[in-house]
Amino acid sequence: MPDAQQLAQQILDAVGGSANIADVENCMTRLRVEVVSDSSVALEDLKATDGVMAAIAAGSNLQIVLGPGLVDRVADGLEALRAAALAAAAGESGASPEELAARGASIKAAARSRSDGHTMRAVRKISAIFIPLIPALIACGLIAGINGILTNLGWVPGVTPFLGVLSSGFLSLLAVFVGMNAAKEFGGTPILGGAVGGIIVAAGVANVTVFGETLAPGQGGVLGALAGGILAAYVERFMRRVTPDVIALIVVPTVTVLVAGSITLGVLMSVAGVVSVAIGTAATWLLANGGAFAGFVLGGLFLPLVMTGMHQGLIPIHTTLIDQTGWTVLLPVLAMGGAGQIGACIALWVRFRSNASLVRTIRGALPAGFLGVGEPLIYGVTLPLGRPFITACIGGAFGGGVVGLFDQLGHSVGAIAIGASDLSLLPLLNGSSGYGWALLGYGSGLIVAYVVGFVATLLFGVSDSVRADLEEKSAAPAGRGTETTARTSPRGPVPPSTSCRSPSPDDRTSD
């Protein structure tokens, strides 16, 4: 296992040092680094770093694929190195740490404005609110899935109520956590956002009538909590500007909860409730009527969404569907994109099995792919080679069509929690006809996506130029070519840049 601190130092050196970093974020597998100047980044050195599965530059934004677990430790190490450099710079320049931090914030804002459009900024905000919740959603969802299977089988009846409490505690208070994270992300105090979000799930809501309608606990769900938490942040920020310091401790939180809570209770819960019902109705209608065609389109488009990070914007929709119906019918369809990519990568393994570097890369990334983490395969294999990314999408489209067909036939396939896909989604399945039909529909889609992704890639997935390049590397004598450049890491080896290069238009479209 690579030493996370050492890897963080190597990444820091490759991107031009702490002075060239405007911001660092990470998701489950990727380290996102905003740089001040992309000309100072040694991209090839970064790709050659042991432990880095892939590195992609898009202007001032670097996407560094490290794999689950390791990425968290490296992100922490990189932040620690930046903090140490900041302190050292403060001592050398005579500037205070606060002044240097202000300069850094200015640099960060400038980098963001260059690289992000309005849509991506919105997605980043949504991601920052919901991504921290995913581990708990996965854990509670898996426990609920196991509990459901045990209940259906009639096993260990005394254990199922125990597991039911473990799985439902977090989910019953999800609005509180969403409110906290929303307030934090928009510059407010998290606990005040949680106080406003808690209003939505409070039992006393049943005694409140608004516009002639009696509210119900939980009405509006995560969308109401999201809006309430954001509103609380804006109210709090305004009150801090206008309130004298001597009374701020009492006045600011009181007015924040009073104003934001009243608007949430009187307006946002009703509006968000209507929107939530509309989302559930629309998604159910889409797959019940569009069926195979809708599933085909959704399954085929998911990998490009993952590639851009925009799939994080779907989290509130999934969560709303689970809140409305008990499961999300979209996630099993979208998960087919990852299955198509697995089939595509296995085809590349079979077709170029004598290319040691490519095979090691695929072999190292496939286990994560089967568990629903597809980014190492996207950035390490299919996207750099060009056409395999497209054939993977085709496999995902056919798999999504199969799942959509089950929905159209009245046997909806849903997931009771988010954060998992591919094989790891199996315990989380449910639907209108129960677990058995959901398993059959999802399993059938997986098989079709694997097979179609495999066959399409085997037949059409590699252009002549890339095929010649890969075969040349396969034929390289020992001591040269891929044998000397292949690098192995615990997350899987990294192919040399010549065998997994950035795709050209010809790689994607030529015969």
C-alpha cells in the first residue's frame, strides 16, 4: 500500500507546489485539484507516480484517480502539507496567516470562476451537501436490505426488529443532516440549519394547518430541508451583519430559527411536498410508460455524467424517490452504465491479454468496478482509449433497456438506498412486486450490459491506430516497452502513457 503522506508530497511536487494549488477536494475515488497555473503542472510526472491510477487535466482542474480509501488519506495529507507551507510562508514574508489565507481564498475564487460554469457550481454545491451523507446511506441501506431478506425468509425473527432500528435511525433524521450540511455549505452555522431541517420531521407538524392544509411530518422531505437549510444560512449571514456584537449570541440564532423555520413550515414544506410528489410521479411514469426506451437512454448516458461529475446532482432526486415510494427506480437503470464498462474492459483484457500493462490496469480496477466504483476504469482504461468508452455506454444502454422493460411490465426495479451499484446493489433491491422480481430484473440487466459491452468492444471498440499501438506494446521484447514502464500499485497498475493516451477524434470515430 502506498504511503499516503509520501504520495501527497509527490502529488504536491508534480502540480507545482502549494503556491500553485487554489483548492483541493475529493470524492470517493478522485482527488480534484484546482491549480493557479496549469503550465506549472508536470502532468506526465503525475501520471507516472506510483499509486496514481490516472490523471486528467481540464484547464485549471486536475482529476487524479487514486481509488477508494487512499484518496481520503492523500487529501488529508495534501491539506496538511499546504497548511505547513502556509505557516512557513507567513514566517518568511511577515504576513499573518489570516492575510495569506485571504490571498488563498481570492486565488481559489479566481480559479473557480475560470473553470466552472453556473451548472457545475450548482452541482458542486449539491455534491458538498449530500456526499458526506453517502457512507451512512450505504450502511443503513445495506442493513435494511439484509433485514428485509431475513424477514422474507422468516429467519431469526428476534433479530429483525433490532436491525430495523439500526437501519431506520439515520434515515428518519435525514432532513436534519441535510439542513446542517446545506447551512454549512452556504456560509451558515450547521446546527442552525439542522434546527430548521428538524422542523420537517417533528411530530408536532401534524397539528399545523397552512392555507387550509394540515401538514404531515416529513412533508417536503430532503428538498424542504435543503431549501430550509439554505434559507437559514442567508438569514443568519444577514443578521450577523446588522446585529451588534454584544447581543449577537442571542439575537442571531433566535431570529434565524424563527424566520427560516417559519418560512419552512409555512411555505417550503408545502411547495417541496408538491415538487417531491411530482418527481416521484414523473420517474414512475417515465419508466412505466417509456419502459425499455427510457431505460436505454438513461443507461447509455450515465457514464458521461460520471465522467463530468454531474451524476452527483441526481442525489437529491434519488433521495426524494426513496422518501416518496421507499425506493428509487432510477438508480438500478443508471447502474447499468458501470456494468457495460465492466464488459468492455473484460473484452480489452481478452483482446490484448499479451499487453501486460493494460491487463494489469484492468485487473487492478475491475474489483472496484464490480463493487460499483467505476471511475478507475473510466479514467484508467476506457476513456483514454476512446472507443471503449462509447461501447461501454452502448452496453449500459441495453442493460438499462432491460431494467426499463421490467418497469414497463409492472415489476418495478428499485433501490432502497444510494451509493452502491453493480453487484453491491443486490442487497438493496426492492420494487412493486417484491425482492424476487427486482432481483430478476436487475440481474437480467446486468448480464445483458456485461455481454453487450463485451461484444461491442470486441468487435468495434478499438480503432486501427490504437489497436496497432496496443499490439506493438504487446510484442515489445522483455526489458523494453510496457514491461519496463508498467507500474504496480495496490489499487492496480498504471499503464504507460503511450498505451492509454488521451483519445483523439480519430480514436473515437474512425473504423
